[in-house]
Amino acid sequence: MLRPAQSAQVYLYMEPVDMRKSIDGLAALVELEMELSPALEAIFVFCNRGRDKIKLLYWERNGFVVWYKRLEKQR
């Protein structure tokens, strides 16, 4: 279960993202496009063009956590 610290900040990547991207691809977007460290105490949020899929990237003590959700009827 995703349990980030209460002090964790949330960053939304505004451009649509190809949901085939894995941890490395999402971390590269954070570093190169957002100019932030993916190991920050933060949650990075990515959506696809249709806004019906979402991925969250979070660094937890010793590795990354990716949470993925696909909405069936709503956006």
C-alpha cells in the first residue's frame, strides 16, 4: 500500500504521458523535464491524454513505488 509521509509534496506533470513508461521513464521525466530529484520526499503524478489513466511515482526508503489506476467510466 502506498503510504507516503504526511509532509510529502505532490507534483503534477502537466503534459500527457505514454502510460507504457516504466519507473525509469517516469523518473527521467522528473529529472529532465521537471528538474527535480525523483528521490525527493514527494509524489509525482502522471496522466495520459484521455485523463482516464494515472500513475504515481514515489521513492520509499530503498526503492521506487509506482501506483497505477485506470478509470472505467469517469475521468
